[in-house]
Amino acid sequence: MNNMKAIFCKQAKDTMKNKAVLIQFLMFPVISIIMNQTIKVDNLPEGYFIRMFAVMYIGMAPIIAMSSIIAEEREKNTLRVLLMSNVKPGEYLLGTGTYVWIMCMLGAICMGIVGGYRGTDLMNFLILMAVGFIISIFGGASIGGFCKNQMVANSMMVPAMLILAFVPMMATFNTTIEKYGQILYSQQIQLFISHINDGKMEMKNYVITGINMVIVLITFVVAYRKNGLDE
Amino acid sequence: MSLILVESVEKKYEDKVVLNKINLEINQGEIFGLLGPSGAGKTTMIRLLTGQISATAGKITVFDKEVGKLNGTEKKQFGIMMDQFGLYERLSCYDNLKLFADIYGIKKEQIIQTLRAVGLEKAVKTPAMNLSKGMRHRLQLARVFMTNPKILFLDEPTSGLDPATSEEIHRLLLHKKEMGYLIFLTTHNMGEAEKLCDHIALLNEGKIVEYGQPQEICRKYNHQKKIRIRLKNGEELEYENSRDSAAKIEQLFQEQSIETIHSTEPNLETVFMERTGRRFE
């Protein structure tokens, strides 16, 4: 617990000076709030931009943040110093993951409030965002686990985040993309968010999200069984 | 008391033998130097001793326990400074140490004390990325010293540093030795080894080719056993190190004509060349 707290505090200080990661936490909440407040189009559902950017936030920010942080630590050998100081891989991943999750949740709270969610709806919105962030954090950690440096991590994270973030957005305009995009947890979460008020969700939506989580967890385990945290 | 015992250790990567039948015994309170040219296997030895990698064969005992079986508390007694061990570039010197102070449960006051001890008190708030190479080395040493380890593993601690900074680091290491630390260092700087180390091992292509006290090794290879004298008039003389030469040398002393006088014992580099046929690079 002590080590995890130390990693968390280190990450908080480091990210304040790491613009590449910091911008990921700020970009989507800020853009979505600005667009929500400034663009008024007839027949546009309330909170449309918030919902759209919320899913992009899930599909991009935690993946980029986690994979960048881990890949940089591997590249600069700071991770090895930590592990030699008896920090367990689990403590490191939990400390870093918790930090990324909390930062993302702060953005999600702002988005939820500006998006007009209140009471139970706000709580449900935040739960959905929290679940999405957790899956993405494991996904980002998996990418970090496979990559020895930031350049390799970038080349792996870009296609992943493009699929996870943009497919749900494009699915709103194209039925074929919508049909195939349903297998993604990010699109399922978009559906959940769209139905927060009426609760019209089917069992298959939960199952698909659960399967996504299992696949990401398996990938995560494979990444660290194969390479360790610092090999 | 021997803190590190290495018995017939081998390390292979696929078919390549990196270390071959290494035997070492290192005691508390001594500075041990592992010397060898680049690629001799020095860093691999440190990685084996610290449990970062496992030996292909043989046994390594640290604190009377096989290195692979050391628990977290015992491993916290290691202080490791390796050339490729990085710093958090964006964090200040203070914050770089604060992370490890939190991990090791060290009081915050000790961070400043340690930075002062390595001469970085004016760079407390400076991000690591803005430090010179010498300052970065000192910050890495500070990270190692702060945790008060029983064994220091230092991989090329003065590599690429200017003489003044190297001298400063030597002073710090000798001070730690006086405090009873075991310091295991690798270097390809023979002068550094002769100055600092109680015992050394010369490593070549994964094998130890010579082991012992630096002066003892040099004496062992003093085949010529001569005395070389340079006179004030520029003339150079060489005498056998024998009773017969004593009178002649005494006369030169009385005439006050001697500028320098040296024995012909070799330095460690010459010994290495004699044993391996290759230069230290």
C-alpha cells in the first residue's frame, strides 16, 4: 500500500509536467464542454456532444496515458530501479492505474454535470464511465507491457484508440459500422449512456461488455507473463 | 565476514558464454573492483549478484542466502547504481529522491541531508533533465546512499566524468567504505581501481584472469625488478634491484643529481595486457 501510494504521488507530480499525458485528461472534457455550451442545433439531443466525447474519452485517454507512462518507464529504465527497490509489479500497475483512473473520472464528473445528468442518472453515467476507463486502463497497460519504448507503444496504441474511439462515433452515421462496432465495449458503453434515462438495455449488451473485459484481461496477463514488467 | 560468495557461476545467453566459472568472496567493509574491457561481462555480474537475472550454473550467496531466495527486506539492503538506471527527467532532484524515500520509509529531512552530502544542495528544485552528467551521477549516488544499504553495486560510477567530479565521487566512496559498506564496483579505469579497491578481479571474455590486491598483483608481475632513474641532466639509468646497485644509487643521491626514481613494477593495465594479450578499451 505504501509503495502504491508512493507511485501514485510520483505519477501525479510527473504528469503535471508531462504535457503529452496531461492533455489526454483535459482535452476531451474541455472540448465536449465547449461544444455542448456553444453549438446549438435544432433537433440535436441534449448532451449529444457530451455523450459522443465521453466514449472517445474512454477509448483514448486511459489507453494513451497508461501505455505512454509504462513505455517511457521501460525505455528510461526507471521501472527497473523501482522493481529493484522491491516495488512489486502489481503495486506499480495499481498505483499508476489508479492515478489514471482518478484523473479520467475527474474529467467524467465535469462532463456528466455539464451534460445535464443529475442524481441517479449522474451516478449511472459515472459508473459506466468508470467501467469503460478500467477496461481501457488494462488495454493501455497491455500495450505498455508489449512495448519496450514509447515509439513502439505509439505505433500500437494509435490503431487501438482509433478503433475504440471513432467506431462508436461513426456508428451513429452508418448502419454497417454500427452493426460490426457492437462488438466493442466502447460502443456498448455509448449505448448504455444513451439509455441511461429509459434503462432499455438487453442482456447481450452486458455480455458483450463482459467479454471485452475478459479479452482485455487475458491480453494483459499474456503481455506480462510473456515479457514481465521489465524485460 | 563474507557478504558475497560466488561459486563456479556461469551465465550463458543461448550458446554464448558471458561468464565462465566465476569464483569470488567479498567481505564487509571492502571495496571490490571488477575490471575489464567493454563486453567482458561486468554488468552481467552485477545483474546476477542483485538477482535481476539468474545464473545458468553455480551458486551466488548474499547475506548467507542464495540470491534468488532473498526476500524484499533483504533486497532493500542493496544500493544499485547502473549506467542505464534512469532518473525521472521531469522531476526535481528532491522529487526523484522523495519517491524512494517514500518507498523505503525514510524521513524527508534525510533527502536534503543526502543531497547536501553529494553536493547537490543548490539543485534541490532543479529537474533532472537540466543537470550536467556529473550532477546526474551524483544524484544517482544520492539515491543509492539515501537508503543506507549494506552493499553498494556501482556500475562504472565515474565513466565519462571529468577528473574533479571523479575525485569527488572517489571521496564519497571512501567515506562510505569507512562506514563499513561493502562496495562492489565495475570500472575500466585502472587508476580508479588501484586507488579505491582493496581487492580486484580482472575479467576478460567472461573469465577472471587475475584476482587479488591491486599492489600485490602489480608486484607479482614485476618481472624486470629494476630501478629506473632519471637524472637532472636528462640521462636515464636502469639498475638491477639488488645490493650491488645500492652503492651506485646512494652516490647519485649524495651528488643530488636524481630527478625521479621509480621501480619497474607494472600497472594493472600492463598486467591485463600480459595476461590477455589485449588492451583495455
